[in-house]
Amino acid sequence: MEDYEEIVYRPPRNPSAQEIDLYCQFLGLDPKEDSELLWIAVDGLKAPLPEGWTYYEHKTEDKVLFYNKKTGETLAHHPLDDHYFTLFQEEKKKLDERRHRNQNVPDNKQKSKINQQNKVNNELKNDSSSKISQTTAEYQAILDKKIMEIERKHEEKLNEIRLQNHYELEKEKKLLVDLKAKNNNLEKSLQFPKPDPNTQATKIQYQNDLKMLKKDYENELKLLDENHSKEISEQQKRFSQELTDLQTEQAKTIRELKQQHEIAVEKLKRDNEKYISMLSNQFESDKKAIISDNTHRLSLIQAEAQKEIDNFLDNHRKEIESMRKRHEEKIKEIKIKAAKNLENVSKEASKSPIRVLKDVNDIEIEQKKKENQREIEKIESLQQQKISQRKTKFEQQIRKIEAENDLKIASIKDKNNQELKNYQKQLEQDKKKIYSQVRKEIKEKAMSNSISTFTIDTIRIASIKPQSKTPKKGTQSLRISNRFALSLEDENDSDNSKDVSLSLSRIITVFERKVENINIKTKKNDSDNSTEVDFQSDSFDSELDSFGQTDTRTIKLSKAAEKAKSKFSNSAEKVSSEITQSIKELDNKTTSLRTYCSEQNRDLAKNAIEFQQRTLEVSKMFNSTLLELESAHRMALSSLIQPRDIINGIHPPVHLSMTTPPPRWRKAQIISDESSDLDSTTIRSIKNYYNEQKEAKTLNARLKRQDNDNIRTYDI
């Protein structure tokens, strides 16, 4: 249905004579003999589409389809054609009955039997035509021949039976006429004034004989009817059996043809795939060879170009030097000539001619100097233009490569910076863990020594010293042996300091006496947090001892932190050295890639053109083979597909001439037959072929774009 498009069906209001003749041929109507039934053909042509039916036409070919959206049924002819066909047959039968009544045709019983037989034959004909219309071409002709023979034999038998029945009926009629005549004679003879017993007995006997004859006649009629029906049923069975046999044979042959066609298509596909793979392998090998040749040629061309450039520069320098030498020699000659002229003029005499000669010589010298200078400037300008053009080309290439290298270096730097940040975070976390452990230990020891108000989380112990020099009343004075300082710095307090230091300068036993109380007071200033400890208890000695024990641990932790720092610095130096090495390697690779990319672009352009040519050749070969297959398949189908009814001879007593339907139904029926008979494999191969053509076109367009891009890059 993809190749068909829906169109509004508009039947003709006034059909032409040609259309009426074609439709009469389809119905089997003779316009001369059956002129009374021409209205059926006109109504059939004017008939609109029933509800639910739509009309489709082929986009490119002259084909027609009728589709029912409710039931999904498709027909190659108008949906009401069967109705008008049956209507014509019924009207034809009625008309024939009228004519046969006027011509003393057989009884109504015999006529009804014949009509029933004709209906059965017509039904068989319609069923068989609907089934066999779907077969293929070559076997259609064979079927037609066999069916024509069967029809001919069947018609001969029917004619014989009809003649026999006709003769028997005529004989029975003659007997009835004779019996009636005898009966009349007897009745006339019996009409005497006085009844005779002998005549009455003969009359009774005669009546009995009549009854017996009537019974015999009825029995014979029944036997004839039974025999006739049996013969018709047997012939119908034989005919149906022959049709089934022919259909089975035809189905087998169609299957064999389909299998052969599928095998041929698969062989063609395999051959094409092998050929394509061979071409692709050849293309790859040729590509590699061309690339190697191009690389070698490019190296030679580059060497020759460099030599030519060097030779050009050397020749240019030599020419400039030779021009300068010539110029100097000419100037010397001019000076010598001028000196000689001056001497001659001075000898000969006056001052004015000597001055004139000097002026002339000076003018000539200046003109020649200017000419030589112009030539030198022209040569230098040309050389500078060529050098500047080549410099711009190389600078553009270098800028591109440098931009790529900068992007790569930036990405590498970002990665390394991220790694450094992560490593620093890990170090800070380790430091935090270490100092948190130290704080916990200090807190635990402080709690074990019953110090209730000693806090170390958010303060920094700057110094420990006595609260006041003058002791209070009621307390004993303290004696200090040596001064010391305990410094503990927290990372929460010092935001700017990156290195956290925990050190105890000296731990000394301070007190010699036992003191009752200890007071720890904190003073919070803007700059730092400090605590003043009152030495009023002997428990301070034990606290200092605990600080001494923790100091060793903090020293170990600080050493571990320094080791981690050193490791981190070493790893950072290694990373920086690796980055520099990778940058150098990238620079080297980019320089090598410049030349390689330019060479590869040229090679790819050439190879793409060759590949396009070969793909076009392969597609042409494949198209030609497919077209040959399609033409052969269509020739076979066209020789077979001719829609005609199978049983042309089975008609009512007046033989109807069944011909091909009119163009619109006939062409549509051909379409349906072709669409049903065409192999799925050929349709798939055609679709694949069109898809391959589309892919080849898109590939060609892509390759052309790539070639243009490569040419542009090469020009740059």
C-alpha cells in the first residue's frame, strides 16, 4: 500500500459507449440479443462505492485497488461488480424462461433442475476462478488447457443427457397423446343409450391400465431424475478432484520456483559480497602501497624543495654580490674616465668646460647608482615576499600545533593540580587526626588528674607563670627555680599558619612545697588566647610530668608529618618533571604530526577518488544483475498473469460469452495477481538495492566534503 495513494472515487454520470461495451463483455451481455438488459451495465458503471470502502491508485503505474477499512479486505475490482454479475444472470434466466415458454420448451420441473445445475456450475466457476487467479504464469496456461478439456467433456455429457431427457419427454408426450386419443375413442364408444356390461368391464380395465401406465411413467421419471442427479454429482466430484489435483501440482511448482529463485538470489548476494570484500582488500592494499609511495615521494620532494630553496638563496646572494661588484667596477671606470677627462681638460684649458664635464659625470654616476639600487630593491622585495609567505604558512601551522599543545598542557596541569589538592587534603586530614589524638590524650590525662577547668580545644597556651608576685593572705609564697614556657598552638585559632607546631621548651619540676589550691584563669584577647595558671597546688608537678610524656609523642608525630611533607615535595617535583617531559614529547609529536597530517590528507584525497570510482563500478554491476533478474522474473509473470475465468463453458442453456473485465478492473486484477505472485526475496533485494544506492550517494557526498576540506587545509 506504500506505492498507492487514496483518491476520491467519482463514477461516470454518463458512461461512454466504449465503457458500456467493455462492461457488457465483463458481464457476458450481448448488446444485440440482450438489449433489454443494458440497464444493468449502465447501473454497474454508475454505482458508487459502499460504506467503508476506499479507492486507491498506483503512484507510477496504471493500477487500481479497493480497500475496506472495517474488514481489511482488498479487491482489484469494484465491490458491487459481483452483485451486478449475479443480477444479470438472474435477469438473463428470467428472459430465457419467457422465450422458452413461447417456443414450447420443456416442463418447469426440468427447467428448475437445469437452473439449479447452472447455479451450481456458476458457483463452482466463481470459486475456482477466485482461487486459480492467484497462480503464476506458466502453469496458468497448462491449467487453462486442462480446464478447457474438462469443460468440453462436461458440456458434451450435459448435452447428451439433455438430449436423452428431451427425447424421453417427447416419447412420453406421444404416449400420453395416444392414450388420450384411445380414451376419447373409448368414451365415445361407451356413450350408448343402454349400458353394456362388457363395455363397463373393458372401461374399468382400461382405467386400471391407465393408472398402471401413469405409475410406470412416474417411476421412470423418478429413475431418470435420480440417475441424472447422480451423474451430475459424480461429474462435479470428478471436476472438483481434478481442480484440487491441479492446484496441488501448481502449488508444488510455485514452491520449487520460489526456492530456485531464492537460491539464485542468495548466490548473487554471496558473489557480490565476495566481490565487494575482494575490492575492499584490494583497496586497502592499494591504499597502503600508495601511502608508502606518497611518504617516500614526499620525503624526496621535501629534500628537493629544501635543496632548491638553498640553491635559490645561494644564487640570489651570488647575483647580489656580482651586481655589487659590477656596480663598483663601473663606478671605478667612471671615476678613472672622469679623472682622465679632468686632466685632459685641465691641460687644455678653461675652468668652465672642466666643471661641465664634472657635472655630467656626476649625473651619470648618480643615475647608474639609482638604477642599480632599484634593481637590488626589487630583488630584495621579491625575496622578502616569498620568505614572508612561507613564514606565515609555517607560523599558522605552528600556532595550531601550539594551541593544541596548550590545551593538552592545560588539561595535564589541571589534572596534576587536582592531584596535588587531593594529596594536600589527605595530609591535612592526617594532621587533624594526629592532633586530635594528642588532644584526646591530654584531656584524658587531665581528667585523670582531676583538673576540671583545663581546656585545650580552642585556646593557645602561651605561657605558664604565677598569678601575682605578692601572695595573698593565708597562703604560702611560691619559689620558682627556673622560668620555662609551654607553647601549644591549635589550628582552629591560627588560620593563617599552615604548619602546626606543638613544642614544650623545658619541663622542670617547679615546686618544692605542697600547695593546697590551683586556679587556672583564661584571658581572651583579640590577638591570641592565653591562660594564667596559679601555682597553688602540689598536683601541678604530676601534670607537668604528664605533659612531658605527651611531648615525646608529639615530637614523633611532628617527625612523621615532616616525613610526609618531604615525600609530598619529592612527589610534586617528580610530577613537575614528568609534566615538562610530557610537554616536550608532545612538542616533538606535534612537529612529526604536522608533516604526517599534510601527507595523509593528500593520500586520502586521492584514495577517496579511487574508492568512489570503484564503488560506482560495483554498484553498476550489482544494478545490472538485479535488473536482469527483475526482467526475467517479470517476463515469466507477464506470460502467466492474464486474469480469465476458468470455467468459460458452464452457462445456462443459452451460452454466455465471458470475456475479460474492463480496463479499470482488469488492470487492478493484474496488480493484485502480481503483488500476490511477486517473491518476497525479489522485493527485499530491490529494497536493499535502493537503500545501497542511497548509502552510496550519501557516502559520495561525505567524501566530496572531506576532499574539499583536505584541499583547503592543504592550501593553508
